[in-house]
Amino acid sequence: MATTLDEIADLLTSAKLHFTREDKFIFVGYEMDLYENPDKTGGIRLIIACERDGTLVRIFVPAAYKIPTGSGVRKFSLVKHCLNQFNWEITGAKYEMDDADGEVRLGLDLFLEDAKLTERQLMRNIMSVLTTADNLHLDFQRALEDDVPVAGRSAIKKTVGAYLKKQFKS
Amino acid sequence: MSKPSPDKQRSEFAEIISQGKKYLFDEQMERARAEFSQAQSFAEAHFGINSEEVDLAHDELINLLHILELKDDELALLESLVAKRRQHEPQNVPSLVSALMRLAKCQVDLEQFDAAEAHFKEAIASCSLHNSEHLFSLQLSHVDYGRCLCRHNQSERAVEVLEDGLKLYARIKDGNVMMAADMAMYMALAYWNLGREAEAVELGTQVAPLTCHRSAGPNADFTRMLYHVGGYYHQEKKYKEADYYLQWALTRLFQESSIKHRNIGAVYHLLASNDRLFGKPERVERHLRRALKFLLRGCEAHEPMVMDTRLGLINVLIPAERYAEAETVIAEAIEAIKNLERNLESKQNLYYNNLGFVQVHLEKFPKAEASLRFALKVAQDDQERAYPLKNLGLLYQRMGYVTEAIDYYRQALLLFETEPGEPHPMIPVIQKALTELQNPA
């Protein structure tokens, strides 16, 4: 059992979400708590699409971030490392980057196959994307704007451990 | 009759616990309590007083008593556990320390601080630095004792205990980094409470990447430290650093299980002040509006921080000439202070003057006149009289009443000119208006 955009629109209406419908997509707009889009406003634009005869639902934020035009290999590499680290840490949503233009996209794929899409399932997945956008925005922004690399917890543990040993050695 | 095998006993124990949890889920609390009590007796009889099973049964029972808010029962249970461990297996230090710590924490909740402190001290004294099996318990005792002292405003002693704990960490080979980082963060908080702000920020910023890492669960104390660091950098005019730590504090606040509206509002409020100085004017209004939204959910509408946020918003909207929106915010502010007894006149003067000013621009002239005359009526001194007079001049100028406009502008000019200090910025504005009125094109 697959789904259709009409069914998704009905589920969003039932969940009292504001959305606009186009031929092949549904757009959902959200005012975020922490995330800022590349225009530096607090809104996020989420796209919901149905693919492969409705057996795959894609929920994503196009151009969640944009590497500035003219950035060098170093910046691309730093952002890729950051995305890799985030994708390792989180479940559900994932980040991906288009090498050609530096567009960073956040989203998730929901393979329905023969399952029926429910409101709870749809909302859970939408919230997963939105929460990820908010939670990781600060670290992402630092990597993108200030070239501060993102570190995993185990690497930080070593640094902090060494600092405290040095600081409190009698 | 043969003795049941240990596996069979474990499975029977697990079944009792599972039945208790089922009752708990169904909110049949008395039945759940009976099952967990039975599990405890069963574990003590078959696995020994220091077994993991006893700990598990105790945990379930204590959690249940905690939910039921039966603090005295919880305390009695923990006291009996400690007594049993002291009597039967005093040599099993980690197990004894674990019971002592739980008892101490329960006593802290019951505000029996002296008794709690005695148990924290006993836990630390029970451990030997030379026994590797004790080191984890020793570190844990320092963290919990230090946290308790820190939360109870015993900051000087908290610093001593936490410093001991951190020195211990520095001495031993395989110390627990997470616990050491927690100790350092609590020590930073204790420094902050003692007014040793620079030391607090130095230590806090070094360990926050670990204690407040995005993959770690939020801790309200540590989030508060991030907020302090943000505030400190804001005061030090290091706006970029302030922005980072304040946003970090917000990220952590939103991750907490219960939303603390007041705290979130306070962070947004400070962030807005920082944005203004950091050169991010586009964010000021967004952050002020969010601050107001969260503060109104967590505070009274007339509280100083709420009023200050409204004033900040008014000061964004009026220069942007968004008078209709400003009028709404001012009207809300006036409504909020309507029934206040203290400082009423001064606040009324400020808001009615602002209201009159925006109403002039919205060409609501009769309302503007009433607002400005009221602001004048409640003015306490010349400074508070000067602005409504200037705005009455503006009102009559807009209405085309030249004589009245000149009269009010002159009265306002006199008051602004007699203010001590640097010449008031309103003086050239009024002089220009007077020139226009006296020499019409």
C-alpha cells in the first residue's frame, strides 16, 4: 500500500499544519526556535514529495545551508567533515551536500513499501527533521562561518581530560 | 527438595519486577509497591544484601515512592538499606557508597542538609585511594557532594570538595573524564556564585564542550553556566562570543524535557541586547518577540523583564516607522501596568508619551492629544514633562495649529536646554521644527 500527495495533504490538514500544495510537492513553512536559513531569517521551508509510485516519501529542506560561492576546497572539506560527524551522531534525518554548488540539504527518506502512512508517523518524521535543524544549527553555523571544525565527544573527552589533569596536578 | 538453580531464581525475580512495572504502567500503585517490596525481599534472601538485584528492586521501589511523593517512606527504605550494608558487608565499599549517596540525595530533597552532608562525608571516607575498585565511587562521591553544596549556596565549600575531587582525578591513572568534567563545571558555577567570574568563565569554557556536547543530555545547572558565560562576554563587549554561548544555552534549554519559559525568555532577551551591539539588527526584533512570547508564558505581564522586552520592541518599531504595530505593543504595556501600585506614574508617563507619539503619526489626533495630556499629568519632573510637551508641539504642527505648536515646542525646548550635561539630542530637532513653523515656505 503506497500513498499519494492527496493523502499526505489530508494528514497535514488533520494535524493542523499550514501548507501549500503544488503539482509534485507539498511545502510546509515553519518558524524555528534556533535555525536560521541562508537569508538569516528564522523560517524553514520543508518539502514533502512522493516518489516511486508513492512507496517512498521524501521530507527535506532544500538549501538548508549554502557554502558561499568562491569558497575553496578547504571550506568544502570542513563542511563535509561536519556533515559526516552529524550524520554519525543523529538518527532519522541526515545532511547531504551537492559538491557542484555547495547546497546543503537536510532530510529523510521514508520507505513505505506496502505500509500505510499514518498522521503520527508523518508528524514524527517531520519533527525529526525540524528538531535536527534546530539542535545542530549552532555547530553547523560555526563550521560554515568561522571555520571551527566539529568534533565528536570522544575527541573532546581527550582534550578536556588532558586539560583537567594539567590544571589540577598538585 | 533440591534448591532452585540461580538461573531459575533470577528468572523468578525478573518476573516479579516485570509484574510490578506492569502495575505501575497501569497506575495501580499499591499493587506495584507490593510487587517491588516482594522483589526486594526475594533478592535479599536469594542473592545477598549487596547484590545487583537488591539495587534494582530498591531502584524500582524508590522511584515509585518518589512518584507517590512518599518522601518519608523513601528515606526509611534508604536508611534501612544503608544499615544493612554497613552491618552485613561493610567491606563492599562501592555498594555501601552507592546506598549512602542515594540516602544523602534523598535527605537533600527533604532539606535535611546536615544529615545529608554526614553521609556524603562517610561515603568519601569509606573509599581508599589505594584500592582501584574504590576510585569510581570516590569520584562519584565528590561530584554528588560538590553538586549538593553548589546547589545549596555553600559555594566556598563546594570549591574545596570539587577541587579535591579534581586533584584526585589528576593523580589517578584511569579516572573518569566525564565525572571530572562535571566536577569542573560545578566548580565553575561555584566560582560564579562567589563572584569569581573570570575564573568561572575560564574553567567553564574549557569543559563545556564536553559537559554540554550536543550528544549529551541537557543539565539545567550547566545550561545556566552557559548563560552566565554569555552574559559575561556581553558585559566584556565580546559580542561574538556572547552570541555563541547564549545560542548554546538556548539550544540546551530547548532540549530539556520541561520547557522553562522564563529562562528561555531571559536568554532571548539578552540575545536581543547582544544582537543590537553585535551589529545584527535584523535579529533584534525576532529575538525580542520570542523573548516576549516565552516570558508571557512564564511571568506576570508587568514583571520588569517583560516590560523591558516590550520597551525594546517599541524602540525597534518606532524608528522603523511601524506605528500601528508599536501602538499595539504600547497598549499591551499600559494594560499590564494598569493595576500596579508602585512606580505607576513614571511608567505611565513613558508609555502614554510613546502612545501619543505613534498616534500622532497614525493621525489619530484626538487620541494622541488625550494620551499626551495624560503623560503630562502623571509626569514627576521636568525631564518627564519635556517629551510630552515636544510631542504636543508635533501634534499641533501636524494639525496645522501653528501658534499652539510653537508654544509647546518652546516649553519643551526650555526644559531640554536646562538639563545638565551634554546638550540634549532633542534640541536641534525642536529648533528645526520651530524654524519651519516660524518661516513657512
